[in-house]
Amino acid sequence: MNLLTMALTIALALAVVLALLSFWLPQMTPDSEKLSPYECGFDPFGSARLPFSLRFFLVAILFLLFDLEIALLLPLPWGDQLSSPLLTFFWASAILTLLTLGLIYEWLQGGLEWAE
């Protein structure tokens, strides 16, 4: 066996063992104390199961999208040493343009407004 196969085998075996241990080891005996919401020692004022607004998820998705954009464009300064740096610049500009147009569309549709 070569080194890569051995490393993959060990990693897979370790992942399977840890997954099985985490499935069988915890004691699942919920009681009323564990199931009750905790608010700094006070009795809860309302239900702890209120649904989240979808606007929070929208902002989170937009953050992840633009964070991934930065990760995609991070190696761009090294792209000028490729055989066609103009093509690299074109694709980076296309990504930025597409994301900017999507953000403008979302803004104009009122998806980023907090008040309803």
C-alpha cells in the first residue's frame, strides 16, 4: 500500500469509528428540566419555539455568497502570470458583475428591508 492509500484508509476508519461512538455513547433521557427553555434563571416570557424571520436567512446567505466571492477572487493577483491574464480578468469581472447585478435586484425588490 502506498502512503496515500494508507492515509485515506486511516482517515475513513477514524471517521466511521467516531461517528458510531457519537451515535451510541450519549444518554438520551430528556426530562422536563432539559426540555424547558432557559432564560437566565427567569421563567420564560413567551414561547421559545417562535419561528425565525426569513430575512435573517437572506442576510446570512448574502453574507456567505459575498464571502465566497472573496475566496474565489483571492488568487486573482497571481492570475496575471498565466498565459492569458486578460481572460482571467474577464472572468473575474463577469463574477463581480453578476453578483453586483443580483445585489441590486435584491435591493430594488425590497428583500433587504427590515421593516415590513
